Amino acid sequence: MHPQPRLEPVLLDRAQAERCLLSQTRRKFLTSAFGSLGSLALGTMAGSRLIAGTPKTHGGLPANFLTHAAKAKRVIHLCMAGGPSHLESFDYKPELERNHGKEMPGHLTAGQPLAQLQGHALKAFRPQTTFRKCGESGMEISDFFPHIQTLADDICVVRSMVTEQINHDPAHTYFNTGTIRPNHPSIGSWLLYGLGSMNENLPGFVVLTSEGGGQAQPISARQWSAGFLAGKYQGVKLNSIGDPVYYVGSPDGVSTPCQTELIEAINQLNQDHAKVVDDPDISDRIAQYELAFRMQMAVPELTDFSTEDPRVIAEYGCTPGDGTFASNCLMARRLAERGVRFIQLYHRGWDHHGQIKRGMGVASKLVDQATTALIRDLKRRGLLEDTLVIWGGEFGRTPMAQGTGRDHHIKGYSMFMCGGGVKSGHVHGATDEFGYNAIEDPVHVRNLHATMLHQLGIHHERLTFQHQGLDTKLTGVEPAKVIHQLLA
């Protein structure tokens, strides 16, 4: 193959440039896209380091959101999608035992938002399992989680979480983006935008999903969207079963020398086109193709579990790549030690409107051992101290019965955190005697976001992006605060 001649850039005015874009054929578009991949290959072969870095400016002003030393470098969010019951996990309420089957106090429930219990008799529903005091801290944790019980002196339980959306998809969106308005960036995208990636060969924001234990509510891809930020900050969903990424290998018959010759010519055309057309999407597309090429080398190593100690795999209780939450937890640890900034694991199986005793028993068994193994594994490898682990759902469940289950609940529920500079063996906040309202040190979702950003060295009010004339941020326009009582 003969080398393609160099094309000198042609200067066009705006109208001419727009006509040039409109005249592009499908073949030219595909050629341009392949040229972007080509630029990656050349850069990689030359040993270049193309890694998303910290933004230097916001609206032309110097970035000033990094205001203090970070305690965490990365976040692992273990999302129990569907809303696990705080009343069968981390918030024991003897009053529900004593009042089982009796009408709930009217001053708690009158005029309060309900999902499916509207118009029904609201009767107290006792805890469907037993609790015990665990560790030196004496933290009360239910017997649905015997492995997490052994972590009582390592975790920080928040019993006073509050959110604003009472249905699944809006509640997930609110937790992930700080708003229910469309086209807003998710947490991981904000972190990539602010801090960049720590590994040039893997996505900085990775999502894995699993299911089991109850109704598996769908999780929309917009939960890991970059929203109005550049596409390169979008989360990448890996397959939990089989090849984590489709078509990660090169096609048969494509040699490196042949690809290099073709790339040299196409890449020059692509660069010339970028000089003529002022379109930021071109650079985003180039970055995405570059990452895709680098993943061809990084993903096979990531998924090679032959290097894992069989005792560690047994600790997680999985067969690597079997699609379970346990396998995803093992992958999360491998992603964390390779520098992935934000790792999000969804387990879809916590929506227990009926048969909550059976459903909680199944769902908890699927995540309890693996969650504990992940935290212990991170700690053993020295990663937990700078990894913030967050465990919880989009909301909790009602103290009132819905047949043999519980309805959605947003006024007070539980989550726990671990590592990343948060307190160990600590319980923060409390709900009332029935587990309905957060009455002591409530933690709104936006305050959790502010606290998470704080641990990453970010001032939550300063990490902004100008969108539709506003300096938009993860914590929104309502006042948010860092909950320092959660921090070591």
C-alpha cells in the first residue's frame, strides 16, 4: 500500500463548513470514525500517554474545587436496587414488634407520601428477622447479614437517610445525578470531569449489574450518563457474563503493520477535517475510539482470573464471570486496584412489596458474603483506606405492612459506608420508634454527595459546569453540607 499524500488544510467560512458537514456521505463518516481509532493506534504504538486529566478551567477561570487533601481516590457504590428494608437490615425497632397488626399512629402517616399504600389501612408490621449486637461497637445488624455482622467495627451506618423521590427510576436518577431533570451527569461522570482517570487503558467509570431475590426493576442507561458533559465522561457498562466487552479483539487478518499504514493516511485526513470544522464532538469521538483501542490490550489482562488465589475466589463465593453480584465484587476489586475512579454495582432484587421475609433472605444471601469479602480484600491489599465504599438502595421500606411485604419509603432509611476516611464502628442518626421519620441528624442525599466529594478533596459548591446559563453542580441549588460527624 502506498502512503497517502498529505492534504493541506483548506480554510472555509462558517457557512461553507456547515455545507461541508452536510455533504459527508456515510462512507466518509465511517472513514472519519475509523481514523479516530487510527490516531489511537499510532499514539499507543509510539508510547504516548493519552489520559483524561483534571480540567484546568471552568468557563475560562482557573479550577478551584480541589480545596483540601483527599482521603479517597476512588468510590465503589454497591447499589441494592429496589430499596432494601432498613427494618430488616440495620434499624431494629422493638416498637414494631409490640404494635404488630395495630394501626400506625396518625401523626406519623397523615399526609405523608406513599407509593402503593394510598387508601389502605396502615398497620404496623414487625421485623421479619432477628437482630443482634455486633462487634465491640455493639452495632445492631439483622441476621439476614451474618457476614456483614462481622464488619460492625469497620463500617459506618447511617440510619437517617432521606430522599425525595418515592418511585424507583426517579429515585435512582435523584441519587445518581442529584436531580430528576433529564440530561444531567451522574456521580461517576462528575468525578471523571473533575479528577480525570487514573488508568489510561480502562474506563474511569464502570458499571456492572446482577439480579436475584425479588422483582428485578430495570435500570436505565441514563443512570450512568454523562448528561451535558462530554461523552468521554460517560460510564461504561461491562457484561457480567462472558466477554465483558464485545468485539474487544482485532479482526482476523488485520496485522499491525497493515493497520498502521492505513491509519497514517486516515488519521491525517481526520486531523485536517478537525481543523476545518469547529466541532467539539470530534475530539470526544477521538477520545472514545482511543480508549476502545487501548482496552483491546487492557481488558484481557483484567479478566484473566488465573492469577487470583483460589482462596480469595472462595472467599467471595463465586465462579469468576458467572454474572453474580459476588463475581462483580471480585471484578470491582480488580478495577479498583487498576485505578478505575468510580465503580458502580447494581444488584436488582430488593423490591419486596410481598413475601419480604423470603425475598430478603434470598437477596441478602446473594450479596452478604461478597460485600464482606470485597471490603476485607480491599483492606488486606491496602486499598480500603483510599477507597470509599457505599452500600444501600434508592430508598427504604415502610414500617406499615403491604400484605406480607413493605411499600417504598423515603422519610428515613439506612445505608452504610466504609473506608475512604469515614468513621469505623459508628452509627449516625436515628429514625423514630417506628422507623418512619429520620428524627436525629438526618442525611439528605445531597449531603451524602457533598460528603463523598469532600473525601475526594473536592469542594461540592465549586465543582461546576456551565449549562443553560447556570453553574450546575452535583449537589444542586438547594443548600448542601458535608456531614463531618461521619468522618474519621
